[in-house]
Amino acid sequence: WSELLHMSPVEGCPTVFQVIHSLAPGYHQYKFYVDGEWRHDEHQPYISGEFGIVNTVLLATDPNFVPVLNPEIASGSNMDVDNEAFRRVVRLTDGTLSEVLPRISDVDVQTSRQRISAFLLMRTAYELLPESGKVVALDVDLPVKQAFHILHEQGIPMAPLWDFCKGQFVGVLSALDFILILREIGSHGSNLTEEELETHTISAWKEGKSYLNRQNNGPGAPFPRRFIHAGPYDNLKDIAVKILQNEVSAVPVIHSSSEDGSFPQLLHLASLSGILKCICRYFRHCSSSLPILQLPICAIPVGTWLPKIGESNRRPLAMLRPSASLTSALNLLVQAQVSSIPIVDDNDSLLDIYCRSDITALAKDRAYTHINLDEMTVQQALQLGQDSYNPYELRSQRCQMCLRSDSLHKVMERLANPGVRRLIIVEAGSKRVEGVVSLSDIFKFFLG
């Protein structure tokens, strides 16, 4: 018998539809009615049956049950039926519905890594340069306060630093620097006051930061690390590895026509998202050479997951309530070494996200001079600089999400968008946070 079920859009994911329906154990067929037309999912097993081309699913009560597909099903599927990774089977154990995760062999994983690595070795930083655009650089003699105003107004999280006296780029100023500055101002016995921030230069802050690091880490602490950058002829694999090893969000691409490196030209800021975009663009047309791209993200050892979802990598998942203090959020960003934190309600459902770059909003109208980081909540911090914002209304442009069933290729496509560094993995419907997958997770998996 057949039944027509109405699907509803998932809140916060307008392109995702769902319906929850109880099914008895056994073999089932289904298809979709979209825009007045019957369709099937080409990425799931399908056959030609009484109702035309339909998808198939098997519900089994025996946890050790291994399905045997009859020739009719096998011949009608667009999947390789000899590969268990592409058989969709759902098992019922103790009344709990659970999906058997597709599997991929170690050989296939290694092959995928080799192909990604070979592709990146053949491409250079030149391929990351847009046809048109701008790159903002800051002079080291610029006051810190003015510098963060620029970051906020330009909507950028970081900018390379130019030393006019040396005639070269010497470092990078990022939102993390502003976080460290505000934490230093808020600490007892600080040598830096709000008033000094008005005239305190970037170079003075960098020197003070090095002094603080030596104080905190002891006399044997290493000297400030060298300026991390790349050249236009560097291959993309080396650039990706450099970003991962130095735990930075991007590296400046600098070109100099002279051997001594004088008269350097700032061409671009190379990031993992830009490199990932190149990967997605290339393998979009030959995804069959990388079967792993079609696997759901929950079947691949990447990301940070809650212990009850999949296999935990033992790394805690950083989340906060809207009522948490801004101090706790800033401390968590620094200590957990993450770029953003999911803000959730009492049911762990996603409400918003607090990013490192959000801290630059405190530069607007000198808000940092009249707030107390311990007394301001994350919810209040997110309201700064916004005319109208309901903190309990999910903002899709800020909260980039995915489902655990989304393919690795789909996740990579979303992470390749500018400004997106992490995807919050949520449960369809409830938006309950299940995990987080970041750009660095993807690259560590392929290049690790």
C-alpha cells in the first residue's frame, strides 16, 4: 500500500525538508513529489517498480543482519552494489532507529588523500588570486584603537602589518589580538589602560605581547615567531600545511621582483577556504574518482562530536548559553583555540554563534571603554552594533549549519564559502547541536 506524507522545511535550513513517520520492519519504497513532478533521489539506491523509479530502504530488526539485494534492485541502482559503503540499511534494535553508517576501506581513504595531495602540489597560490578585489594592510605605527575600527568597518578578521622604516611586512594583526588586549585591560595589575589604547600603537602592542608571553611562559619562552607568509609560486599543499602547522587563519601572499626581497607587493590573503574552493571546483566534475566525497559526514573521522553521537575524538565541544559572560566566551575562544562558539539554549539547540571577529564590534563608538566583560552577557555582546536582532532567532547568514547525513562534498562546498570556517552539525528539526566540523578538520583529514 502507498501513503502520501507532507514534508515541512527545517527551521534554520530552508532548503532542507523532513517528515517523521513510523515504519514497520521490512523493505520499503519511496519517491518525492516536487513542484508538480514525481522525482527520486539519485544519490540513494533506486529501482524501476510499479510506481516508476523509486528509492529503496530496508528496515531490519536483527543487528547482525546483512541484506542481500536481489538482481532487480541491484541492476536498477546507480550505485556500485558490490560496495557496502553505498547500501542504505536501517536497523531497529531495542525499538531504537539507527542508521548503519556506510564504510570505506583504508585503501580508498589513502587513495583519496593521494589524489587530493597530488592536485594541491600541481596548483600555486596564483590560482587563489581573484580577478578583482582589495587587500587591506595596516601600518605598525597606527594606534591599536584605530586599527580595530578599520577591521570592524571593513568586515575583515585580520590584516598584514607594514613597517615603513624596514620597508617590509612584519606580521599580522587579528581579532585575537583585540581579545588579548581586552583581557589584559580587564585583568588586575595591567599596564595597559583604556586611555592608553587610544594612542597605543600596533608595534607597541606586539612588543608588549612578547613581553607578556615571556612572563607567562617563563624565561625560557621562545622568541616571537617569524612572520608567516607565502609566495605566489608556492604550491597549495605547502600553503595549507603552513596554515595548519602555525595555527593561523590565513597567510599573506607576497611577491618581490628583487632577490633581496625589497619592494614587496601584497597580492592576497591565502586561506584554507580559498584552497578548498579550488579542490571543490576541480573534483565537482570528477567526483567519481573520489568515492569518499559522497559519504555522509558522520561516517568519516572528522570534526568534533558530542560523545553520544558517533565516535568521540575525546576533544570537548565548546558551547555556551546566551546568559554566559563575555569574559567566559573570550577565555573559551583563546583556551580552546577555536574561531567560534555555538550559543545554545537549555536543550542544546542552536541559537546563534559567537566568533572571534565579533569582538571588533566593541571598537564601534569605543564600547570597550564603558563595559565590564564580566557583567556583559554573550547575548548583549551580539546585540552591539545591530539595529534589530532577536537573539533567539537563528540567523542563517551567521550560523552556517549542516546535517550529519550531508555528504562530505556538500560540507566542503559550504566551508569553501568566504568567511565560513566552521559548520555546526545540527539535528534536523530541533537544531540540537551534534558536532562541529571546521576547515582545519577537513585539511587535517586529507593531509594528515
